[in-house]
Amino acid sequence: MDFDTKLRLAVYRHFANTTRAPLLAQVAAQLACSLEDVRLAYGRLRANRVLLLEPDGETIRMAPPFSGVPTQHEVEVGRQTYFANCAWDALGIPAALHQDAVVHSSCGQSGAPLSLHVGTAGPEPSQWLFHCQVPAARWWVDLVFT
Amino acid sequence: MLFFRSEDLVKAWCQARGVPLRPLVTIAQLWELAVAWYASRLAPDARRPGPHEMRRIFARVGLHDPFWDPQTDAFC
């Protein structure tokens, strides 16, 4: 397994286990490598649209579907609560973890609360809708805005 | 990328911002997209769908609008 794959798995497993983004030093310690090795790999994973980093180049803002910062889209899995980057990623977290979940979010216009149960086979029937304003060709131009 | 309780509320959201209404996606469709994108994300061989695969996934889910084309310049 190449280094970037090991690093990606370390990042994603940290998110899955703790609900939070790992610190640079935590990843370096787990992989027994230098901080600079991790920074350089982060840059490559950003270029490949695997991670989205803060401007410091070492803080993970997004490892889709996981968010490194609190958002309005919370996903409850067992006793853990994850933050998703967007409505799509809110369903992406139970899909990635292969576990039952409850998605807590709200209507983008009215603020009405959404509580959606998602099993491993999919969500309960719902009349709610998903709307994306940014065309697919431009999603990664500004992923935070998207 | 937001949830909305109804189509009318999506339209109100767009009108308030002066932006066009985009294709609406049901929760069932969104789940299919979430699975296609993320079901293998924690596996060693995981990878993001490329442009051709994205088109296939969107078409399979019933989303055929050029809005979903990852390489179109129609919206630039």
C-alpha cells in the first residue's frame, strides 16, 4: 500500500472513530513519519480532491463526507455525532460507515427541523428534497460554498 | 447543498437570492448518490468517481440535466 493511501486511511479512520479531524502530529505519529511528509501528502490528496485543507495546509476542513468543523448537518450514529459538509454528505456518512444513523438538519428556507432515520438499506420514506445551487462542473471551484 | 421541506420552499429560497432553480433531488435519489460516492470511502481501494462514472451514476439515478455534467462549460 502506498504512503498516500495509508495516510488517507489514517485520516478517514480517525474521523470514523472520533468524529473529528486528526491533527497533523497525530497522523505523523500513526504513520511514523515526519510532519513534512504529512503536509506534502495532504497537498497531493488536495490536488486529487480527496481532502480540503484550511489555508495553513495542515488543518483538514473536509474529508468528504466528514467535516472538520461544526455544520448544520449533524449525523448521529450510536453515541457519536458527526458533522457533514452538506445535505448530500449527511447521507454520505451512514453510507460510508455502513451503520444506522439519524440525520439532524433543517430546511434551507424555513428552518424547519429535519430528523431523518437512515438504515443500512437507506433512509425512511421522506417528502423532503435536496437542492444544489452550484453545477457539478464547478463544485470544486469553491467546495465550501458548494 | 441543502435540504428543503417542499418545492415551494426551494423556489422561495432561490427567489430571495435571485438565483435559478436547479433540478430537484428526492431523498431516495440522494441516498443512491451518497452510496455511489461514499460506500467504499473507508476502504484501501476507494476513489472518487471520475467524470464518465459520474455521468453514469447521475443517469442511473434519473438525473439527466446538463447541470449534473461534471465537464460541461454551460454554467461557467
